[in-house]
Amino acid sequence: MRWLNWLRGIDLPPWGRALPPIAVLHFECARCGSLVGGIAGKGPWKRLRTAEAARCRHAWRGCSQESFRELGRSRFGVE
């Protein structure tokens, strides 16, 4: 099922199907409200997913680290 979703473009990471660059990145999905962020391509990487994330064709948009932390606190109760 996961492979089929990948082919359909469902629940893809912010960089799509390609390998990510090694950089500090933070993203928020405008559709389902999920958050992903950290050091892409190397780690550590944090994924905070909503219930809708498994079926979402994410509309990722970049956000600052401060915004990522605040959204993680308010939506998911995590530091």
C-alpha cells in the first residue's frame, strides 16, 4: 500500500521522490496540518503527522524553526 501511495504522490516528503539535500529545513502542510523538519538528508528528522496525513497530497510550505516549534507545541503537544 505504501508503494502504491508513493506512485500516486500521496504522503510524499517535501522534496518529492528525489533524495533530499543536506540542509536544515522545516515544513508545514497547508492541507492536513502535518509538520516535518530537521536536518534533511542526514538527520535527525521530526515528523508530526495528523490523522489525515496518510491520505494527503501534501502542499508543503517552508516555515521558520520558531514557527515549527510553536506549531508542534500547539497542535501536537510536543517540544
